[in-house]
Amino acid sequence: MAKERIDPTEHYAKVVEILTQQGLLLGSYDSAGKANVMTIGWGALGRIWSVPAWVVLVRPSRYTWRCIEHSGCFSVNVPTSGMHLVCATCGSVSGRDTDKFALCNLTAERGQMVLAPTVAQCPIVYECQVVHSNDVLPEKLAGEILSGAYMDGDYHRIYFGKVLSARAEADALTRLG
Ligand SMILES: Cc1cc2nc3c(=O)[nH]c(=O)nc-3n(C[C@H](O)[C@H](O)[C@H](O)COP(=O)(O)O)c2cc1C
């Protein structure tokens, strides 16, 4: 089904609910042009520096980290309630050695505004241009977060992505469950 432009904050509550439950799908291209997708459970949609933005956290060990470093952009894709297995797979298998779009029967569509693939099967998609990134600094982090999230180091890089496009299918909320 066709996706139409929406305000980035439309469906906000539902999108955050899915982020914190099964997760969202972060799309990017590698330097060879292969589309990759990984599950994220941490992130924030809001307004920063007067622009709509997605803030996402990606550990350097992820193949996605390398992809975003190369391309400077990413997509955030909101899966339907029927895509639990897709989220579990994309959150455990690496695109370094696997084509996850093929493995999960997903269709990669070229972004309309940025060099990042969107997931055709997701009823809401955001296209984001990185406007800032920085690394989690252990010395600046509360102790309980440090010990809970960073036992092995691998400190996230935090990407601030300006939302250049947000699109949704007309029946998105019904399909999201
Ligand atoms: C529900 C869920 C949420 C996740 N959230 C994040 C996240 O916010 N940041 C991150 O770096 N990894 C996160 N992961 C782990 C990555 O999705 C996982 O390591 C993935 O295989 C990386 O793929 P890649 O190597 O193709 O980038 C999450 C995994 C799951 C299952």
C-alpha cells in the first residue's frame, strides 16, 4: 500500500510503545550498497535544534555502525505486530555476513530523501540524515547504567538524525495492532 507524508510526531505514542516492546527496524546501506536492517529498542523521537529528529544508539560492534558511518544516514521503520520474528532475527543476526532482507523476506525500497533503505512491509517509515553524533562517555554516565548496559564496554555511538521524511500507510494504526 502507498505511503503518504505525515507529520513526524503523528502516531508518536504508538511508535514509542512498539520501540519499547518488539523494537523498531533501523535501515542503512553498507559501502557496497547492500541494504541492512537491525532491531533497536533504545531511541527517541522529538525535536532538537528546531528540527524533528530521531536519536538512536548503535554499538560499534554492530555492522550498522559501520554502515551509518559510511553513509551518514539511516531509516527508522515501524513493524507490524505480526513481525515479531523479523525483529528477533534482525536483532540477533549480523548483516556483516547475512542478507537480512532476504533472510526475513523483506523488501528494501530506496529512500526518497536519503541514502538509506526503507522496509516496504513497515506501515510507517522515517528517513533521517545524521546531523550530529557522539559517543557515550563512561566517566559521565551514572554508575547503575554503566554496570547494567556496558559490562563489556562497546559504548554506543549516539546518532542524531534529522527527519527529512516521515511516511505512513492510511491504515497504519490498524496494521500496527
Ligand atoms: C529488541 C532488541 C533491541 C535492540 N536494540 C539495540 C539498540 O538500540 N542498539 C544496538 O546497538 N543494538 C540493539 N540490539 C542488538 C542488535 O539489533 C543486534 O546486535 C543486531 O544483530 C545487529 O545487526 P548488524 O550487525 O547487522 O548491525 C537490539 C536487539 C534486540 C533484539
